[in-house]
Amino acid sequence: MKAQSLSAVFAGFFFLPGAVAHPGMEAVLEQLKAQDCCDSTELLGDLLYLHPTDLTPVGRLIEGILTGTTGGESDEPNNSVPELGSTACQADTCCVWQYIVDDIMVYFQDRHGQCTNAARAAIRLGFHDAAGWSKHTGEFGGADGSVVLAPEEAQRRPNAGLQQIIAQMKIWHGKWSSFGISMADLIQVAANTATVSCPLGPRIRTFVGRKDSHIASPEEGLLPSPFDEPDFLIELFRAKTIQPRGLAALLGAHSTSRQRFIDATQFGAPQDSTPGIWDVLFYNQTLGPTPNNVFVMESDKKLAKHPRIHEIWRTFARDQARWNADYAREYVRVSLLGVYNINYLTDCTRVLPRAVRFWK
């Protein structure tokens, strides 16, 4: 279902005086429950109103990812590109992005090949830029670079701790802006590069062509808080077209996270025992038992036990491939929130590093 909650629907069945069940009602309820628990399939941006015959190949690809008929990961080869500044490179939209990814990748892996603080900050920044949007904000906010470009947004409390990566984004953008890149794209390309830099991380389909905005996202309250209750978070994400299963998948990014501001006595504590690796240990340790040196948010603990999320949480806890696939598809959605030229984006996934599929 969209933003409407099952409780509102069920009220019509169970709480009206004298309501009488009719044949087939059980099947209807099961269908509603299935819609409530499962994949996010709503279209976004310009794909909402374009006729299928007007879709570009990229538009059709993204439509497939959003509706669940196409996966959000890609293993296409990372091929060599022409020399930077050459005519051939200028003719290839993705060419400069290969050089950018090679430039920023060195910040995202340590000497052991695990992902760094810069990587986890870039992942968080990608979400915080895009998630400043909902179906109620209109054509403002979203993946438009404003978390970096609008000083007001960068200073909001939910963005605490992002100042260093914001400063680094400005440096990278200053270095590469003469090639016509947008800050909005740089943030999302960096987030996906950071994700795949983590061992076991998915290689998420990556698109460029977003437009920048220097206007802060329309309102506060669009980003989740570690103190929010599960039902509030579920509805918050539904307003972003993300269903409970998608929310559970996205929360797995806490696998590489370290908390800094929730509890000062545990500054820098990881949210699972392997913060440099994109593994499912976060899902297991959130369910418990949790090691003493690991910090688990109360909101994550509660969501892990929530009836709309518990089963998929347990599935992710034992199935790395399933989590990666779900995360990739949901993060493609996140990276397109508030984007209204989706049909005219360019698929530049090929510039990302290859995924590290096995790690000991």
C-alpha cells in the first residue's frame, strides 16, 4: 500500500458496529498484509506521468528497478576510458566519472582493504541529501546536493557529524566542477563508491544527470531520529515511497556505522563488530546478544522486533545476497527521491570498482 496504514484499512473491517464478514474477506486481508510488508514499487519523478512509449532505455531500466522487475546491482566490467580532456572523453558522459571515482576511492579503503570513516560518512551523506523529501514536499528537496550547497541544511541537528565529509565534497567538486558535474551527482556517486569499497558491499546501479539546488530541503522532520518509535519510522519512510521491507534493508547500512552523538560515553562505538565490512552481523547483533563494545540504537532494536519487519530482519541476518539485492534496489530509489528528470539520466555504473564478493 502507499502511505495509508493497514490499521486505517482494518478499521473498516473490524471496528464498525455490526460489521459482517463476507466471502473472500480473508483473501483480501492477506493481500493487504502482503502489500504492507513487501517491496517498494511506486514510481518516482517524471516516470509517474510519462507514457511507456516515451521512456528512454535508462528510463525503462529505472522503471524496472523501481517496480521490482529489474535488480539494483550490476557486475558490468569496469573498462578503460579515454584520456581525460580528450575529445573521446568529452563525448562520453561517464568518462570523467571514472577519473572522479578513482580519485575518491583512495579515501574509502584502509590498508587492510576495509572501508574507512570517510566511506561511512559518504554513505550517510548520500542518504541525508536524498531523504530530505517526501510525497508531501512537492518538487523541492531530495537528491539535489542541498545538504552541501545550502548552509542551513548542513547545520540541522540530524546532519551533525557530516561537516567533515561536506567539506571534502566541496573540495572534490571544486576540483572537478569544470567538467560540468553536479554536486547532487557527486554525492550519490560517492555514496555508491563508498558502499562497494566495503568488502561484501553491493555494486549499486549508479546514474548521473541530477540538478543542483542551493535551497534547503523544505522542512525539518524528514530524516529519522534514533529515538523515533517504529510505527513513526515506518510511516516516515512510506511517505518517501519506501515500504517496511525497504526500510529494514536500508537500515543495514548501520553495518559500517559508528555512533558519535547519541551517547558520549560510547563515542565512536561501531554498530556491529565488523564496521569495516558490509556484512549481516549488524542484523544478528541487533537481535542480540550484543557485544559490550557495540552500540545498537534503540530505534533499531525496536524495529528489529516489529511485526511488520521482524521476519525480513531475520532473513537478512542469514542471507547476505538477499540483503545486498534488497539494499541495492532500495538505494537506487533513495538516490532518485526528488529527481524529476529520471528519464534523461545516464547509467554510469561501469565506473564503479568491482565488488568484493568474499571476505575472511
